[in-house]
Amino acid sequence: MPRITAIDRAGGLLVAAAAALLLPVASAGAQEAPAAASDTVLRRPLTLEETVAEAVEGNPDLEASRLRERMADAGVRGATSALLPRVQVTSGWQRTTDPVGVFGTKLRQGRFAGADLAIDALNDPAAISDWTSAAEVQWSVVDPSRWAQRSAASSQAAAARWRAERSREGTEFRARALYYGAARAEAQLEAARAAEDAAESNLELFRRRRDEGLLTDADVLQAEAEVEAARARRIEARRNLREARERLGLFLGWSPDSVPVPADTMTAPETPAPDGEFRPEGRADLRALEAMAEAARSEEDAAWRQYLPALDAFGRWALHDADTPLGADGDHWSVGVQLRWTLFAGLGREAARERADLAAQEARLQYTSAVREATAEVRQARRAVESARQRLQATRAARRAAERGRDLTRRRFEEGLAIASDVLRAESRVTAMRSRAIEALAGYHVARARLRFAESQDVTDSRSPGGGR
């Protein structure tokens, strides 16, 4: 029988007192578990790639970015319309006694006669009716500022498309992170169950040894306290799992009575591939900023082109009839060109040009700053992946060492060379190291997903998010 010192007995009594205080709380938590398990919810297994695809398909933020993209495309069509001819058809009726109107109407209708030149007929003509139908074409053949405005609208549409692409990448990253969170919570629950089973096994062993006279009641109370603590950790792990699944389901837009269950398990990391060259100008959000800088330059160009002349063309063909619409008592046409050059427009053009110039400068500064930040972000993400990989290796080695130490301590205990508290401490170290290894594995996969998002690499990651536990 191992020698039990006074210090061991005192420690056992303290643990026993703590266990007596914890027992009611832990028991209450244990009673809540069946109620939680009885919730009628639909559990639907999902792989990682299914989760990502479903998130991209139904995410409201992503749908909003697509709507903004369509709005920008409509802006391009609106700017293009200013460069195209405008065709208009009109038809109307009037009756007048205005001398000039009567004189012109008779000429247009082809009904002017010599009697219409009489002084009385000219000064006090009889009323006349006129149906007029016309087709008109107007076209700004050359307008330098409108071409620049269309270029600006095209760049803004490109920026909207790149922002939508970045929103999609962000949605994928968040879906992966939430999926790994749910997989981690599930692994932690399994680890908590294993720890509870181990604590109960130790309790049974200690009770047998106590009945054999080899251990004291204090040792058994210590084991009971460990069982209750393990049960409390298992209840907490179950709650964390439920919340992690609910967060994932909420992100996917599911109803509260349906929860996603990760079907993949977190795999062990492979040998890291060498870091490739990162081209920040190829990332979607930076391409959006570059397009906005280009749009600002086009707006600046449009402001300068307001000082240049423009050339307009027009054409008109009209029908006139005294009695019926679309009649043809007479018809005529007109075509022409017009030079339009605004030499002075107050100070509005100067103010617009200054605003456009400052906006272009700001856009260029934003793009330059974003390139630097993206480069630093990728470097940090790469370091985070390597750090997470090393941490995972260390925690796994610590877990294996803790498990070997526990097995050795149990053998020493059975041989009478270790005391009960040594066994409990060894088991506690195994539990802690198992939990840390799970956290490290999940952290590694989240770091990988963050690096993928930072680099915006369109690489299909066929590895599932789970693995050895």
C-alpha cells in the first residue's frame, strides 16, 4: 500500500469539500442534458464544400453586392445612351387664327394661293386647322466629355464586379471558419466524453482499492470530484457544439429547427508547400480600387473636356394636313449640324475640375495604401499558418507525452509506487493536452482559410476539415 502522508490527507479533505459544493451544481447540469437532447430539430450532414456552395448561393450580403453590380452595369448603359442618336416621333393638332401661324400652315400644307396675299387675308385670316406628324433625329456626334464619362461608368462597373467577387471570397472564408468552428466543437465534445469515461473508470478503480483497504475515502472523494468536473465540461462542450452549429445554420440562412452537422473531420496538416509570389494587383478588392482610381481619372478627364467644343447633328421630316392625322397635304424635311462651344459657364466647370482632380489623387493614394496593407496582410497570414502548424505539432507531442505519462503513472500506482492524486493529475494533463490539440488543429485550418482569403488563390482544397483526434 502506498504511504499516505498528512499532507496528502489534508489535500484529500480539501478536494472532498470542494466536491461536496460542486455536486449539486453538476447534478443540475446533468439533469438538463436529456431535455436538450430531446429537442426536435432536423440535423442535416454537410461537407465543407457543400457548406461553401450553399453559403455563396444564399448569402444576403453577397446578393446585395450582385445587385450593386447590376446597378453599375445599368449606369454604363445610361452613359452609353448619351453617345447614341435620339429618335423621336410626334403627332399633334392645332387650330389658330394667328396671322403668322396661318401663313406658315398654309405654306406647309401646300394650300397657299394668291388670294392669301391680300392685306385683309394677311391681317385677319380665317382660322385654320393643322395635323402635324414628324420624325426627328438628334445626335451629339462629337462630345469629348461624354466619352470620358462613359469610360468612368465602365470603370465603376468593373469595380462593382470586383467588389462582388471579393464579397464572394469573404463569404467562402466565413463559411469555412464557421464550419471549422462546428467541427472543433464536435471534437471537443468527444474529448469531453472520453475524459468523463476515464474519470469514471478511475473512480471505480479507487472504490475497489478503498474496499481493499489500499485507499482512503478522501481518495475516492477526489475521484468523484474529477467525475463531476468532467461531467460539467461535457455539458459545456455540448452547449458549445449546439451554439456552433446554430451559428453556422444562421449564416446559411436556415430556420432554427434545422441545424447543419459537419460531415467532414479536421485532417492533419500536410507538409507545407513553399510560398508562391503574391501579386496584390490581382486580388479582387485591390482590382476594385484600381478600377475606381481609373474611374476617377476618367471623371477628371471629363471635367477637362468640358472646355472643348462639341458637334451636334439633327434631322426632321414632317407631314401636315388640314383634316386627318398622318395626312399629307404637304411635307418637308430639315437636316443640319451645329457647333456647340460654351466659352464661359460661371465658375461651375472650374469647381468640378478641381473636385475631380482631388478625387483622382485620393483614389490613387487609397490604391497604393491598400497594396501595402495587402502585402503585409499576406505576410502575416503566412506566418500565422506556420505558427499554427508548429503549435499543432507541439500540442500533439505534448498529448502523446501526457498519455504515455498517464499510462506509466497507472502502472506505478498498481505497483504501489504512486499515489491516487498522481493518477488524477496525469489524467487531467491528458484531458488538457487533448483539448489543446483540438484547438490547435482547428486554429491551423482557420489560419489556412484566412491565408487563402488574403491571397485570393483560386485553388480547390480537396482536403476535408477534420482528421485525427
